Amino acid sequence: MNTPVLGIDPVPMRSRDDRFSASDFWKLIVDNVWLVVSIIIGVTALATAYAFLATPVYSSDALVKVDFPNPNALGVNSGQVQQQAVPSQLPTDAEIQIIQSRAVLLPVIKKFHQDISITPHEMPLLGRISSMLATPGQPTAPLLGFSSFAWGGEDVNVSQLEVPARLENKKLMLRVLPQGAYELVDNDGNSILHGTVGRVATSDGTSIMIDKLVARPGTEFNVIRFSEYQAVARFAKNLKVMESMKDSGVVQILYENEDPKLAQDITTSIAQTYIAAHVDQHREEASVTRNFILGELPRLESELKRTETELSNYRMSSNSMQPGTEANSYLQGSIDIERQIATLEMQRTQTAARFAPTTREVRTIDEQLATLKAQKQAFDQRFGRLPVSERKLMDLTRDSKVAEDIYVAMRQKASELAVTRAGTIGNVHLIDSAIYPTDPSKPKRPLVIGGGAAAGLVLSVLFVFFRDQLSRSVKSPHSVESRLSLPVFGAVSFSPMQARLDRPSKASLLPGKTRPGALAGDPSRRVLSDERDADTVLPDDANHHLLSALGDRDMAVEALRAVHASLMLDIGPAPNNVLAVVGATPGTGKTFVASNLAVLHAQTGKSVLLIDGDMRRGRIASIFGQHGGNGFAEVLASKIQIDQAVRQTDVPGLSLMTSGRFPANPSKMLSTPRLPLILDLLQQRYDLVIIDTPAVLAVSDANLIAANAGSSVVVVRPSAQSEGELQEAIKRLDLTGARIAGVIFNAVPKRRSEKRTYAYASAYMSNVATEEE
């Protein structure tokens, strides 16, 4: 018969608003705990394998300090206006960009041959494990006969590789030959050149120099010569340049590589190359400024002599006296303003030689000049009431003093720039040099394994949740009640005792055979085991396999009684006392439910007739240990009378009408007017007539029987039919005019989330069984 079921409703009910609550989610996780644990273990195992098999990466860093640049390149005290030109923030961002520029990185890349990639051709995973166990410099013998793969211990050093543009960024193959020879092959398998270790090999624009080659003949290596663009982009992926703390001016240069020594050397080289480039730039700027000053000194000296001569001549011609207090104030202010204007004009001349007139540097100086000239004009107007002779004397004195100050400052600055050009002074200094890294920075095994476990937990929970949400099968009574508006009389769970009852005796079952008539996927098809269920006492009568016939030894029996009580109350007002037990698809357990409901109703002292209406594959006769001839099919065909088809069973009050011999066209027989006449006679003789039917979606037999029955109950098994199939079955029954009383859930698997409920019920049923004994 169908999978044995019945028990307390173990299906977690959802809230009435049909939303997935936190409680539902927790129950879902508990019910699928082993699946969740399996996924976590699997993902953690993958993460652990990666943590131990991944090539360790080492990182080395150096620290560089960036200071403010010299705010006064010409060395002249330009006053408050010039002080405002000093940047308010350190130029750290600009220096970081310079460190990452091609001008700094390309020399390092070429020095350490980072534009050349040569890797052994390894078998995935197995080759990696073998290389971890190998001794460096001692090539491992090939495994499984794969001699072209590298199995660990190989050592190769390519110091030079030049290829034509068409072969740049292309994967080439280096094949090791006997006696220190090798062959370079392109991606199409064409030989490019042959060479020997220690000698430069050249052919058709390609040249290669291999200093060291330790490998078995036949071993292959993948070789790539990157273009400058690709080499810098590839190199930059392992380089990190950042400011240690905001506005600190301390820049950290960090480089990662599989070779710890190479990581240290490259980091040191980057820092040194950057500082050397910075010093060269500083020297060049100092040289340019000094040359500019030297070019301006003759003019400044000539201007100084001219102003001194004019001042001397004017004093001699006018016999001028010492200026008064007001004149001295005018003189001092004019000198300061003129000095600033002169300095800015010189700086603009120097800046204009390097930048366009519209750039920010030139426009800033022009704005400062305009401000100073406006101040000078206002100052001159303020002292315009002085006598003309006294003002002219002050003007000449001012011009002479300004020219003298600028000339002296320029000569002094020229001497300073000569020292700067010969030295290594700049605003960037190396604080910490790179050191040899002893421990790998990647992968961080505890972090990777812990992250794998966390990822496994998240993935497992998401998988379980979305699998449940995307499943189209009917899973809970609440989904039937809310979406189909049908009452659920109860939910019954799998009964291990009924599964044992369905097994034939060992004497009648050959090894590897199954019980005749068992459905595919039915647990009762399993072969008996000598060790299984040795502690369970089965009934002596092996002719029937009814769980309800055992009394209250199984807690599913009590659930059947509850279902029976609810069902009887519902079908009371029905047009007749004929009950059709239907299901949407095969395998839902209709026969089991119909048989046990008939037994339970007969045990209440009522007269019950159980009819096997499945004239295609009916099995009720075998359940009760009777033959299948002279049954329902013969009565419909008028071959026998009703009394000849009705048989008595061992259950008091329960009569049986088998399906009979399977006819050629059951649907045609059920379509005749004889079916309602037969049911009308039977419902007068018995308190309840129960008819087991075929699947609704398989054939039309169930629709014809349900149309003539007073009530129909739909048996639903989780995962045996989808919601769409159940809806289609209900629709077909409605179209035939069947009265659907409700739904009985059958073969519901036990869930871990309801473990305590099972424990309570099991303890209660154990006490009942003890009292009966």
C-alpha cells in the first residue's frame, strides 16, 4: 500500500498573514540542520584547502617622509603676500602619484625582470600538492606518466627576453631539452628558437638569455613577455602606496611577492628610485633657478648703479637735507612695497618660462602683483602733499635701496643654489628601509578558514531558504487553507510500524525482490534485513497490513481518530453517506487513508463498506488478504449481484468490495447510469460507504465517482504534487459537481523543529500501551 503515515501534525504553521516569520525561518533551519552542516563543512574544507595550498605571499614596506617645499625659491623676503603662497597642506597625494608613475616603476620593473613571467606548467591541484612536497633544485619524477608537467623542484632564471610586438603579452612555451638545451615555442606550436643555458639565443627578432635551468627534459614552462603598459599594470597590483596617517606626510610603500627576498629588494629599489628622481628634480630646479639668477645679476647690477648715480646727482644739484619724519615713513613704506613688486615680477618671469599664462601658478602671481600695485597707488596718493623736491628725493632713495636689496639677495641665493645643486637635499626623506619579511602576509590561514566557515553558514542558510521559497510542492496545511480555501482535517506523519507491516514475510520474499504492487518510491519496497526492527512485535495475522488494526500501539492511530472525528462531522449534512477518497497524483496514500478510516469507523459500531474503485491498479484486496475477482468491475458490468461482490473482513462491521478483474475501459463503465443506482442501494444498507479512487490527474475515474458521492476528501502528500497540480485537481472535481469536504495531509515527514511534540506524544502512547498489556 502507500507509504504509511499518520501522527501528530508536525508541519510548522505559518502566521495567518502568510508572511515568513522569524519562527518559521528558525524551524526551517532546524529541519534542514544536516544539510546546513554539510554545506558549512564543504565550504570550510575548500577554504582550508586554499589556505594551505595557496602560494604564500610576502610583503615588505618602507616609509618616506614628505616635507613642505621651499616657499621662496628666489630667497627674497617678500613679506606677507608671499607668505600666503605657501601651501596649507603637505603635497602627499602628489608624491603618492609620483611613486606610482611609470617614471619610477619602469626602471624597477626592468631591473628585476618583472616584465617577464615564467611559470611551470603544472597539473591542477595535484601538481600544486606535489610541488609543495618537492625539494627545491631537485625535480620530482613525473607522476602518472605526465612528463610534460612540472611536478616540483624546478628552478629557472630568465635574465633577458625580447620579443617582437606581435608576441608581446602572448603565452609562449619553453620546453626543456637534454644537455642544457631548450626550445621556445609560440601558442600555435611553431618553434621560435633553440638555445642553451648561459648563452643568448636570437632568432627573427626574438632573443632570450637563460642563466639557470634545473628541470627534467620534456618539462614545459609558460613564458610571457609583457609590454610596458601591461608590465606596469601587472606590477601595480602588488604595490600599495598610502599615507600612514592623514596629513602626517609619512608615505608607506608596500610591495608583495612570493619571494620574500625579492619583495624586500623591490620595495627598497622603489623607495631609492623615487628619492633619486626627487633629488634629480630638485637639482634640476635649483640649476634652472640659479641660471635664471645669474642671467639677471648683470641687469640688477646695472640697475643698482643707475639708481645710485641718480640719487647722488640729485643730492648734489639740490643740496637736499635729511628727510623729515613724514618723509622717512613714506620712504620705508615705498621700499617694502617696491621690493615685493620687484620680487614677484622676477618670479613671474621665471614661472612664465615653465608654465602657460593661463595656468594657476602664473595667475596667482598676477593677482598678487595687482594687489601690490593697488597698495602702492594708494600709498603714493596718501603722501602726495609732500613737497615735490622732498618726494623726488625719497623716490630716488627708495629705488636705490630696493635695487641694492634685490641685488644682494640674488647673489646670496645664487651661492645657496650652487650648494643645493651639488648636494642631495630635497623635501622627501627615507625614514624606514625595507626589511626581510619572515612570515607571509597572505593567505592568513585563521582568517581564511574562519571566513570560509562564515561564508558556508551564510550560503547554507540562503540555499535552504530559497529552496523552500522556490519549491512548488505543497508543504504545509496552512498553504492549502489560505490558497485553496479548503479545510484541513489533519496531518499524518510517517509510521515506521506501518512500513514493517507492509513487508511480506522473509520466507515469501526472495533476495532482492519487493512486495508485489508496491509503488515506486514507497519505503515498503525496501528489502528486509535480518537485523532491522528485531525489537518490534508484529501481529500474527499476516493477511492484512492495517495500522489501525493494532489498536493504540502507534501514535498515528490517535491522529487517525482525530481526522475521522472531524471528517464525520463535516460529511453529516452531505446528500448521501458515500465518501470518495481522491488524490491529485499517484503516491499520495489514498488507499491507506481509505482503508484505515473504514476500520476506525467500523470500530465505532457502525456498518461500513469499503469499495476499491481503482479498477486499474486496485490493491485493497491484497491488503486484506483476499483475491481480487468478482468485485466492483463485475457489479458495474452486471455480471454479478451486489451481494455476491460484498465480502466480510476480520474487522467487525467492515465489509469489502474489491476492484474485481481490471476491465479494458473503466471510465466507460463508470459513465453508465448503473453507478448511481449501485451507490444508492449501498448507501441504504450501510452507515458509511468509502470508495478508494485513482489519481484525479491521471484518469477521469475519480471525477465520475466523486460526482456521485455525497462527499469527497482529497489526500495530499508533501512533495508528491505541486500546488498547481493540486489546484488543477480541485478544479476538475468542481467541474463535475463533486462536494469536496476537505483535505487530509498524508506521509508528512517528521521535523526536527517539532521534536519536543513528538517526545510528548511518544511518552503518552507508551503509557497507553503499557496499561493495555
